[in-house]
Amino acid sequence: MFHKIKTQTRRWKQKVRGAVFVEYLLLLTIIGIGAIAGLTTLRGALINELMDLANAINAINS
């Protein structure tokens, strides 16, 4: 009787560990996608600011 309960408990713990792993994997995937999107937006804003700076320097030199 106790052996059967131990076996069922062990299986349940393995399933829970697998579910927690999948949750962490999904969380890291969402964070990764957000980081990539954020860095892409930052890159675009930085390029625009540098273009404005280049145009201002060009206007001073002209």
C-alpha cells in the first residue's frame, strides 16, 4: 500500500517539475522576445538622434 502511494507521489512530483520547467521556459521566451523588441526600438531611436546630430553639424559647416 505504502509503495503504491510513494510511486504515485514520485510521479506527481516529476509532473510538477516538468510543468515548472515549461513555465520558466515560456517566461524566458517572452522576456527574450521583449528584450529583442526593446533593443531594436532603442537602436532606431539612437540612429535617428545621430542623424539629427550629423545634420546639425553639417548645417554648421555649410
